Amino acid sequence: MKQKKWIGGLVVLALLLLFLKYSDSILGTLGLLYHIVTPLLLGCVIAYILNILVTWIEKVPCFRREGTALYKVRRPVSIVGALGVVVLILALVILIVIPQLGQAIGVLAREIPTAISQLLDWLASSDRDWPQLQAFLESLNVNWSQLFQKAITYLTNGLGSVFSSTLYILGSIGSGIVTLAVALIFALYILSGKEKLFRQVQALAQTYLKAKTYQRLAAVAETAHDTFTRFIVGRCTEAVILGSLCVIGMLLLRFPYATMIGTLVGATALLPVVGAYLGAFVGAFMIVTVDPLKAIGFLVFIVILQQVEGNLIYPRVVGSSVGLPGIWVLAAVTVGGGIGGVFGMLLAVPTAATLYKLIRKDVQRRKAASEGGVELSVEPEASRGPELSGSQSASGEPEASKPRE
């Protein structure tokens, strides 16, 4: 037994040394593999999100009657319906936000030259009113003509880098479009045959894993599936409520750009913690172009709305379903944002909530076992594995069989 441990330790040490020696090649290969499978991973994410809508559409009574024509075409109809809902939401957000945001930027662009001209006039008039200021400017001994020529030279030399950056951005956009197209096609294939895919994965797990290992993985996957689904639905519901309240409040207080800013606040609220403040910052920027005093009032209104959202809406809509305390939500968002940016923020909260639930269940189970003096055993909540859309016999969802002992 000791000899096996020694051999295992030496193998691990050898592998670690090899990794350190060839770390650049190994990390480069892993990066290449990640770049290759990115469209497939993105397709899995899209399929998981769309599956929520697909499941809801398939629950409509007209699609649940076996033997009817609608029952036979329920899957393609539900997939097209889910895609239509997503496209409609994105189109509404773009049509509402982009035109008015462009209008506000145009107003600001027109006002900036006027403000600069007024500043120059004030500086010219300050020669008479504040001779000390004029004496200070002369003491700086700045050659404004030479400084202007340097600025022109810098801008001219920077045109090449700007052109290169533009080409890089255009290439990135084209690559992103191709990746998204491949991911969407892969997601449609997953949704069209999700029952068969689930049965295949379950059969492989039952064949190559021990019974206890399979049960543990099934319990973990089921908890993660339930948490992620509730989180997605809760965040979308909260975003709609918050955006609607923002629009209504801004209309009552007669703030400009009410519909646009309310839509933007609701859309950015999908990001935990920082989303609504990001929308508020853009909204305040737009209102400044109309009336700076109203921008201050808008910020006060957003702070009050955030308190209502944090104390009333979030605990009832999202908090109760996710079950993660506020301190861990903030920690998860901070870590997730540092690792993966915006997508890291979106995934951090449900991931942390899943770990929180699993650890809490394990602690409770161990406490009960130690107090009762019984042996610990693995008892997952259900003996079946996680399904993409839950068990629905009428909609053709598979029922997982028990693992082999």
C-alpha cells in the first residue's frame, strides 16, 4: 500500500515538473482547443436559455394532446417561437435605446463647441478682470504654436494605428458573427434532439460510473439545473419590473427620455449588482444634455428605486429562488467579473448559489447523522439525473431510470 502511494506521488511530481517545463506549449495548446470549442460551448449556453422558453411553449394545452397535428410539430413550433421572442425583445431594446442615445450624443456634440467658445471668451476677458491670472499664464512660458504643431504631428502619426485598429475591430466583428452563427446552429440541433441526447449521456454515466458516484453527480447536476433556471427566470422578471417602474416614475416626475432610459435600466439590470447603476449612469448622461438639475433629480430617483428593488423586488423574485445571501452575491459578482468580465458576472451568482446549496445540504446531512449516530449515506433529492426541461410525460420528456447497482 505504501509502495503504491510512493509511486503515485512520484508520478504526480513528474507530471508537475513536465507541466512547468513545457507550460508555454501546454497553455498554447489549451488556448487553441478552447478557441476551437468556443462555438460549441456558446451553443450549449444558447440552447440552455432557449430551452426555458421552448418548455413553456410546449406546455400550452394545444401542444400536449397526443395524436393531434399540433402535437407532432410542437418541437419546431416551440423552437421558432422561442427564437421569435428573443429576436423581438432585442429589436425593441435596440429600436428604443439606440435612436434616442444617438440623439443625446448629437446634442452633446453640438453643445461642446459652444461651451469651448464661451470658455475662450471668458479667458480673453479675464486679462482685464484678473491680471494675476494673465501674469500666471505668462510665467508658464508655454510656446503654444510649438505645442499645437506637436499635437498635429501626433494625430497624423496616429492615423496609421487607428486604421490598423479599425481593421482589427472589423475582423473581430466578422469572427464574432461566424462564431454566433455556428453556435446558434449547434443550439438548434441540441434542442431538436434533447431527449435522445439526455438518454445517451445518462446511459454513458450509468455504464462507466459507480452507483454512488452517479447518484452524487445526479444530485449536483439537478441542484445546478434548478438554480440556474430559477436565476435566469428571476433575473428576467426582475429586469422587466425594474424597467417598468423606472419608466412610470420618470413619466410622473417629467424626466426626459423616460421610455429609453427605463428600457436601458431594465436591460442592464440583468447584470447583478452593477447593472442598474450602469444604466443609471448612461441615463444621467443623457438628461444632462437637456437639464443638469433634472439629472441630479434622476440620480436621487434611481437611488430610491434601487432601495425598493433591493429590499422588496429582489428578495421576492430572485433571492428566494436562488437562496444566496447578499454578501456572497457581492463576492461572487466581484470574483466572476474579475475572471470573466460580463459573462463572469452572469455565471458567478448561480454558480455560487449552487455551491452554497450543496454545502448547506451536506452540512445538514452530516449534522443529522452525527446527532443520530447513524452512518452517512448519499441520498440525493431525486434518483434521476437533471433534465433540460424537467419531467413532462405529456410533452415527450424522458424519465431517468435508476442507476445500476
